[in-house]
Amino acid sequence: MTALEHIIKQKIRERGPGGYMDLGEYMSLCLSHPEHGYYMTRDPFGQKGDFTTAPEISQMFGEMIGVWVADTWIKMGSPKKIIILECGPGRGTLMADAMRVTKNVDGFHDAVQLHLLEMSPVLKDIQKDSLKEYGATWHSEPESVPTDSPLIVIGNEFLDALPVRQLVFTETGWQEKVVKININDTLRLHEIGLKKEVKSLLPSFLIPPKLGDHVEVSLELNDFINKITKIILNQGGSALFLDYGFNQMIAGETLQAVKNHRYCDIFDTPGQADLTAHVNFADLSHKILEKNMTLHGPVSQRDFLKRLGIDIRAENLHRLATQPQRVEIDSALKRLTGEDTGNGEMGTLFKVIAFSSDSSIDLAGFA
Ligand code: SAH
């Protein structure tokens, strides 16, 4: 039993007979418990870690995001100061590639103030090193970002790490799936009636559900979007999020655990596997529109990166490359933009969404 499993069981037992923990709290403890949380204790990326993200596959990914950010800044009228806020920067690779590729954009680097939203002390140390040239400031909450300038917010595989709660449609209506302890002392899922705070998150335009349908809702994602849209409406700006997910309201159970590049049970090794849920882009779009923001997308990562010119970038890199490097560039391009054939291609599984306070700005990559 992991140390965190012990802590979780103790918490449930302290709640008395019938005690339980909702999945959001379980996911949040697994990812961010100060001592035993998954992100708090390790660098999870790459072959030696548990999973690989797009910026770790190829420099081309961060470069395309850099092009998007600089283009957005120009379309905003090249303000003298621009806050770039990256949410969940991982190893800082995406931002390092984005900054390097934009260094010749006239006036851009002089205007940029880099801000990073990161909860992991381990990853913060790695980011301090990879982004040391750019003088970043770290935050644990979006509200502490300065309020005096417009901003551009980005996040790759950030939203999928925010805790979700799972609802299932039964003969007695929607029920919530929560964590309980079995007689044999293992953790298991159990259905209970809906609590008020969860009911309020059920999308209002949900199509009539069928028995067994699942919906995942996230108080944290809701809260995060409320905060970011408020900041952008006050200060002016745009946001870009890339993540895996789907664009229909009811899409089943997507909460998953990954360890050593393999799926495992969410209760196998609490705190030692990455837990994520697919992003519900249909619900997210609805929330963004409700805030009176201009919505762009969602579009597939494939279309987005191609519209930004990733094929041309790959060709240019080819010219400077050795034969083995060319093979690497081609395989990275396929992984980032290819259609899902079960070999880790991200092109269609991953979606891109953006929103802006200014309806007159035509953000790149969406049409
Ligand atoms: N964007 C990076 C990393 C994605 S992993 C990449 O593409 O490689 C998720 C990142 O979000 C990690 O840096 C993790 O520590 C951070 N994170 C997850 N939940 C967070 C939260 N609630 N607040 C701040 N950072 C969080």
C-alpha cells in the first residue's frame, strides 16, 4: 500500500460509517498532496518517466505556439507590455522553444513579461533552469498575475490534470460515483445521490441521457475558466488551450491512470500514477460563450499546427539535418499531426480551443 493510499483510507474512515471521498478530492490528493502527490515528487516526462507530451516530442510544437503567441500580440496592436501566462509548463520546453523562435519578432521580447502557473516544486526547479534567460515569475493562482497589462494565456495538457467528478445516469436519475473502502480493505467506486454543488455543474443543454451514460464535471475547471475569463475581460487578451478530449456532451468515463507509459487502474498505486480526464470541449465551449468571450475552435491539433506552418518548418529543419535526424523529424511530425492509429498520434485526438476579449481579432490556426 502506498503512503498516500493509507492517508486516503484514514480520511474516509474518519468520516464515519458510510464515509466516502468524492473522485475530485481523490484525484486532487493523488496529483497534488504536498508530500506524496504525483506531480509534487517527480519529473514525469519522457522515456524514463510515465508519459510524453507534444513539446517533448519535437521543438516544432513549441515553435508553432511561439508563432501563434507573437502573431496574436501583433494583432492586439503590439502593446508595449504583454503578460504571457503559461499554465502547467512541465519542463519549460514549450516556452523555451516559443521564446527562441520569436526572438527576431520586432519589439516582442522587450514587451514580454513571462508568468508561469505551476504547483510542482520539482517542475518549478526544472523550469527555472530551462527558462533562466527570460526572467519568469511563478504563481500558484491565476489571480496573483499583475493586473496592469493585457495578457496571452496558454496551456498544453493542463486542463486534463484538473480533478473531475463522475456521474452516471441510473433508473433513479443521475448518481455520483465516489470512493469507498471495500470489506477486503481495497478502494472501490460506489454510487450515491447527487450533491447540490455537482448538480449545478451538469450542463444545462444536456441531451436526454440513456441508462449507463457517464458525464464528468470539474469544479476546478469551472473555477479556473471563471478566473481566466474574468482576468482577460478586465485586462484584454486571449487564451489558447491544447488537450486531448472530445467535442460531444456525453462521452463516457475518461478518467484514466498512466504509469510507465501504460494504463493502470486508478486505485493501483495512488500518488504514483498520473491521473487525467479527457477534456469535454463541448461543455468548455459553452462555458466560454456564457462569459461573453469570442470563441475560436475547437479544431484538431492537426489542422491547427498545419495552418500555422508546421510542414514548412519540418522542411526547413530537414535541410539542416543528417539522415537519421530527418527520420526523427518525420516521425515527430507524424506523431504531432497524424490521425489516431493507436501509435500515439495526437493529430485528431488532441483539440485546440482559444478565446479572446476582442471579437475583431482573427486568431491564427482556426480557419
Ligand atoms: N505543459 C507541459 C506539462 C503538462 S503536464 C507539457 O506539455 O509538457 C501538467 C502540468 O500542469 C505540470 O506542469 C503540472 O505540475 C501542472 N499542474 C497540474 N495541475 C496544476 C494546478 N492545479 N495548478 C498548477 N499547475 C498544475
